[in-house]
Amino acid sequence: MRARYRNAKDTRWLYRLEDRTLKYNRFANADRPMDELRKIADRVWAAEGGSRRKPTIRGTDGVRYGGKQYSFCSGFTDIVLARAQRNVLVLLHELSHALGPCVHGAKFIKLYFRLLHKWGGYNRPFLQSVAAERGIAL
Ligand SMILES: [Zn+2]
């Protein structure tokens, strides 16, 4: 129960961060066609995925959470991008799940923020200060 509560808190924090703070990056937040996102995912995976199988990336309506439709990654191999979330930010979020943890704890944030810097055009000191709010050192 305790771990579950922490996971829910981490998820709320992260979603709020994506909605309110990480959205100020045009490159990462621009709506893109699925084909373009798959090409970006190919490049990211070639550099980050090692010998792991690249996940399939599909566009659907996503899954409902707190009144909104969200994208998700299931079982490390299947990424679903919700209609309103077809952008590099969400793609990198889901690729971080495919490469690592399913929960949004410190391990996930470290990986996700590394990808946001390398592939999403976010500046590192900015990401470090955001992570520090949560007690996470990048
Ligand atoms: Zn997630």
C-alpha cells in the first residue's frame, strides 16, 4: 500500500510537471505524425536500446487516467500514443519505460531526463533543478 501510494504521488508529480513545466519546449511538444515519431524512436533506440527488441509504436485513443487520455507502454515492447500526445516529449517518456522502470520513481526520472536532454532539446541545468525539487540528483 505504501509503495503504491508513493507510485501514485510520483505519477501525479510527473504528469503535472509535463503539463505545466516541460511543455515550454517547442521541439519536444510539437504534434507530429506517427511516421515521424517512429523514425525518431528508431534513432533513439539505435543509440539507447542495446540488443533489446525495439517496441512497436501505435497510435490509439490511449488509456483514461484522472479524466484525461494518456499514452502508455506495456510490457517493454508495446508503446501506445494517445491522439493528443503524439510528440517527442511523450515518446521519450514511453521509451524510458521501454528501456527501464515501469514506475515513475527516481530511477525513471534519471533515465527520462537524460533522454530529454539528449533527444528532446531540454537544457541540463533546467532538468537538474526540476529533479532537485523531488530530491533527485541527476
Ligand atoms: Zn509513465
